[in-house]
Amino acid sequence: MALAEVEILGCPGVSISLNSDNRTLGTGNKIIENEVSPLSGFELVPNPTSSSVVVFLEKYLGKTGDLVVFNQLGVQVFSQHFDKLEQPKIHLDLRKMGLKNGLFYVGILNAGRPVFKRLVMMDEN
């Protein structure tokens, strides 16, 4: 059973749903209109990246939630829970996590609607 279904920013025609196990995503072609703003409150810099990314989370300061990363198959590869986010940015070293080049979905899950953005990791060459 899907808990939430959202459009992926920057991926027209693609939506994902977070399943009740909170670990897998399902992809589909249904788009929920006007539920995700381009001003979603978090940014991924740099994107694309060769190894690490900084997630800017100013909108979520003082809030409870989870920062999650899913691979292109919808498998969760990272999760960090915060009871009260106190830092406006989180640094993720994707290579140290053992991740290879590919497409990833970075998401913020909190009491509001989940928001996901895509992240591309590729070699610098």
C-alpha cells in the first residue's frame, strides 16, 4: 500500500510512491498536480555530482523528519532521521556509502508532503 505519491522535480511524467514499509518506491506515470512546488525548501549542490552532495534544508530547520536516498530501482540506500533538524545543510559522501554512478532520488519525509528530487552521480571525465 502506497503511503504517498509525488511527482519527481525535474522529471516530467514521472511519479513515485513510498510504500508502507518506508523502504521501497514504486514508479508510475500518474502525476499529482500542483502538490510539489519548485521552491520545495531543499536543494542538492552540486547536481550532477562525482562523489558527494550537500543537501540544503533551511525550510526544515526545527522540524522532525527523515532524509532518504533511493537508487533508480527504488531501493533505499540511505536514511537519516532527525527529531529536530538543527543544521541547515547535510553533507552526503555517496562514494563512501559504496554507491556507483547512476540516478538517485533524494527525499525529505516529514509531517507534510514528502518531497523528492533526482540526483545524478557520474565520473568527472
